[in-house]
Amino acid sequence: MEINAKLRLLNCTGYALRQGDDLQKIQTEIMEVAFIAPVAFILDDGGDIKCTVIKDKAKFEDETNIDRRVSNVNNSFNVLWDQDCRTCTIYRNERNASKSGMNSFPWILGIISAVVGIGLGLLIGWISWGHSDSRPAVIDDSDQDFVVVREAVDTPVAEKAGEPAVTDDIAEAKDYIRKLHSKVCTKYTVHKVNQWWNNMSDIQKSALSEFKIPERIEAYYRFFEASNMEHIKRLIHYDRDIFSPYQQEIICVYGSNPRTFESLYRKYGMTFRIEPYDLGRVIGKVAEAEDTAVAVEAAPAYDAK
């Protein structure tokens, strides 16, 4: 059974914490929140990821995540768990590496930052955890979070270091597309997708280009903001997979003729939440009105005598 873990953020004021769809500003020196997503990210004001933490401690410390851990340290963020792995502490070291003239030796900076960060993290942790039965683990040489810097690193950290795994991003993208394709999709849904996309880095956006997220956001905004049939006609220029099959049917009905659009718009506004029965009833009423109008126009005129 999955352990109910929490995140403790120390000295991260001014940054933002993102877990899945949840994004919150860090406004206090010591902040504790539930660890609700498989991966958590610390973002700066520009939306760039500065620290990445995986909820599963074993996965985080696996050798496949060496780039993430080195990037965390190079960005002055240090990560450690308490003994029972119920609390993950992220501590930011404010020391500016550029002032010490060590930019040319990131591996040395990584060791120093990690040692200082873990030491200070433990000190602050003892103070803030004084009321709890939980105590930080005694970290031996085999369990140090910064042990990764012992690997040979001949070049600076790659451009993608610190970015979430591509598989995580793809899973999020597919989930957001599923929400857009839903029958209950609203303008607020599109707004949430837009927020998520704006928080992605250029590298992540490039990796997700096949999902056409910006095109989807634009198309859905066009639908929900339409006020006449001409606006609906512009949606035909988008690829067919932008909208779900059911949504395409709704859009086709909206755009079938001006009377149908006005009837639907008056009664429902712009929405995908129209049951097939109600949709058919509106179409029937419009057709009946048009037949009546045609019959009236075609009726012969008789001169009154």
C-alpha cells in the first residue's frame, strides 16, 4: 500500500510547487504539503524547473535519475527523506556559485552544495520536527543523496537535465486531451489546459509537438467564444482529431444553418452538453419552421372580390 507522504519545503520562498494540475506559490520559509503526485517540481518565476523530486525514493535514487539529482544540486536544491520515508525535505542553499568562481567546476560545486545543504537541512529539520516523534535518518556514506557526483562527469549537465521524464509529460498530455474531448468540457477546462501548457519549458513543448496542444487550445477557445455561425465555420480548418467525434457532431449542427445556430445559441449558449434527444428536437423545430415559411411563400394569392 502506498505511504501517505508529505513534502517539507525549506528556504524556497518565491518559487512555485507543481504537482500534476496543482500549482501553488511558496510563500513561507517552512511549508509542508501532501505529496499527491508521482513527481513534484519546483519552478522559478519564469516557469523553468529548478528541482525535480520523485515520490518513490528508490526510483529517485536510481542511477537512471542521476541527471535530475545533479541538476537539483547545481540549482542549489538538496533533497532528503526522513527515516520512514514519510517526509521528503527540499532545502534550497542560497549560496551563489558564480561569486566563488567555481562555475568551471560544477562537480566540485555539487559536492559542496550537497554537503552544506544536507547539513543545514538536518539542522533545520531537527528544529522544525521537535514536536514530532519522527526524526531524520542518520545518513551514512551509502545513502547520501549527493553520492551521484562521484560518477565521472566530463561535461556540464545536459540541456534536458532537470526536466521531467518524457513519459510523464506524454501521460499528462494524453490526460488533458481526454479532458478536452470529454462531453463535459467547458471553457474553464480549456483555461486549465492553457495554464499547464504555459508552465512547460521550451524543451518539453518541443517533445510534445505531435499532440498539437496549442492548436487544440486555440480551437476550443474559438468554439466557446463563438457568437454566430461564421465563427463556427472557422473550425473546419482544424484537423479532424482536434475535437472528439461527438463534439464534431455538435459543431456540425451548430454550423448547419443560421436558424439552427441561433436556436441552439439562445437555448444553450456554446456547449457540448446537449443530449442527442434535445439536439434532434431543436433540429426538428427549425425544420418545421422552415417548411412553414416555404409553404407560406408558395401559397397562391387570391384577389378579394
